[in-house]
Amino acid sequence: MEESLEIELTEDTVLDLPQNLFYNKINNYLLVISQNTANWIGLFNEEQEKIFGLLYEKYTLGKVAKLSNSEEDFNFVISQIIDRNFISTQTVKFNAPHNEGLYIYLTNDCNLACTHCYMYSGKPKINELAKEEWFKIIKNAQDNGITAITFTGGEILQYKEWFDIVKFAKESNMSVTLLTNGVLWDKDKIEKSKLYIDEVQISLDGTDEELNSIIRGKGNFNQALDNVKLFVKAGVKTVIATTPTLENVKEIEKTYINFAKQLLNELQSEYLYFKISQKLITGRKVQALIQDKAKEYSTITRKLANSLYPDAEIRNFIHNMEIGTGLKNCGYGGISISSDGKFFLCNRVEDIEPIATNKDDFKTIINKANYYYEWSSVDNVMPCMSCELKYICGGGCRIDEYHFAGKQAEIKELQPLIKIDCTTEYKNSIYEKMIGSIKYTYQVD
């Protein structure tokens, strides 16, 4: 995160505000948006609007203070400009998923057959990579500046030499995250591996055996929950990841908060967290939700998240949009590797085409990922390229919301990408988060 602006403010100071500004009224509040720097401030009454207008016209601070009818409003506007570095020379660091980490599907082998599994896991793929091949990939990643790896499957514990690979990744100075169904762990495995795991996410898709079994099959809930407790007690950051389906989301809505609070109260640990999916994609026996069903699903799961973690949505937005950062795309360009060594630009590897294999030069793969990241950025998307929110929104999912559906070979590279739809409702939701972030930060009623 960038530091707030550090300049000496005197009566003669003229603030060099951004020039490429957009103004949007939201619930009688005015958002002032700097498109090029993914930055904004909020003005909450006419006096604040007047003060900002004078500053924009390059009046000195002394002159604006004399013309202002409210010292409180004057200080509030100046504080936002200084705190948020809202000036023309502000630099922006864009998301760079292609450099941040690898997403590795260690195996497609799985002991469960979850209804929503987008990997359709069960049997291992033909020619899954051997341990030494994963070692080589991890070493190449380290040599190319990658600092984090997420291991998933299938179920990672179905891979015979999972521990050796996790240990090697951690000893290669990688941050290691494991995604697991939690069923196959026990105390010995957890104690053996806890020093090599920065975070484990265990999937529980219900709040009891009955609800969980709708998605994950019978007899798995208690074993997974017991292992959640063992990981927490071992001092490993542990996330219970829940993805309801339409079959159980209404029941989860009734029971999730009580379930989570009871577990938090029982364990009394800083290592336990909860994450609930707000989007359902197509899987083994589940179709992606669209229109009203998708909206209903998102409304329920967002409500649960905000009930469990008050103001979670707005705090996450503030965290993801730190001052001096921007989004060029959804993360398309981040490298995922299937268990048989194919490289993809998104972790939804069953939905898109590979760009390389583990036989190709790793540096060349990184360069290709960089290329497609820039090629699919909002600067090359219609209508995003002219939108004031382009570096705040990032343009949405390149698979679900674009005509090329993540298959870059299907379109002509010299033509801009076309976003399928961008609704007024969606844009308004972002505007409201932007205003909400100012209100939350400055405690504006």
C-alpha cells in the first residue's frame, strides 16, 4: 500500500489533483473518481463539493479555507486527498497474478465425488507427473520470482508422495496453501506436516452430516470437522470453505452462523476462519447459476459472510483496493498446472485450453502468461477501456463474461475483447462499495 501524501501544507499550497476525473451521484453523495489511478474520494454535502471545486481550480489552501463555510468540511476534504494520495502524480501497481503464485492440481484422484466438483475428480489422469517433475516445476517457479503455491486436486492426500512435494515447496521459500476435503488426515499426518503449511482450506459444504452429505456424500462430515480442530490446535491457519448448492443453501442459511459461532467459541483460536462461496460454477452434477438464481445465491451467501464477520464485504473491498493498487483483469494470466503437467491461465482448467506443458521452457511460459495477461486487460476490452471503473472493477471473469470464454485461440488478437454484458445494477454495486469504503474509513454517518 502506498503511503499517504507527505507534503508540507501551507496557505500557499496548491494541490495538484488528477485531471481525468469522473463524477457520479450515489444516494445524494458525490463520488469523484480518478480513472487512471483507480482512486476516488467521497463528497457528502454541497459545501464539500464547493471546497473540492475550488481546489480543482487550483486555489491555494489559504484561499479555499477563507471561502469555506465549514472548517470541518474543509478538513475532511483535505484529509481524504492527503490520506488517499489523490494527486495527478500518483503511481499505480496493478495486480500481477502471473507472478504471485502457482495453482497446482497435484492429482485428479479423489476419495469423494462431490456434486459441484468443477474438476470432475475421481480417477487420476493418465500420465500424472512424478515427484521429480513437480520438484523441477517448483524450482523453476522459485528461479522466476514466484513465491507462493496452492496445492489442490482431486484430493492431495491421494497423491502418494504429497508430503515430499509440500516439504520441498516450503523449503524452497514458498508460501504453501493446501486445499483438501479433510477426510483423510489424522493427528500424525498433521503433526508431521504442520511446519510446512502456511494455510489449509478444508471443505465443509454443510453444517451437519445431513446437509454436508447432499454434496459430499455420507459419512465424511465428522471426520473433516475433527481434522479442522486438529489443524487449529496445531497452530495452522485453517479455513473452513463452504460452497452450498441450490439443494442446501436455504438450510445452510438457517444454521451456518450458529455452527460457526459455536466452533469459534469451542476452539477460541486465532487460527480458525470461515469462507463461503458467493458464486457457483458448473460441476459434476451442478449447473452454473444465472440471472435471478445467481442473484439469490449471492444475496444469501453475502449475508452470511457479513453476519459472521461484520462489515466483511466493505473491509474486503478496502483491502483489495489498497491505495496505489489497481486491477487490470480478473486474474486471467495466473498460472495453474494440471496433474498431467499442462499449464493454464486460470484455475478453472477444465473450462479453458492449455498454453504449454511441463516440457516447455518455464521462462517462455511466464512470458506467454504475461502477454495474455496484458492482452486480456481492461485496456483492451470493450466497453471497459473507456469506463471510469476499469481499474477498480477489473472487467469481470474472462471465462464467464466474455465471448472468447477463456479460449484465447478462438479470437483475433488485433481486435479488442468484448464483454458480454455490464449492467447498471452491477456498476452501482461498485459505486456503493466505493462510497461505503469512505464512510467506513472516516466513520461518516
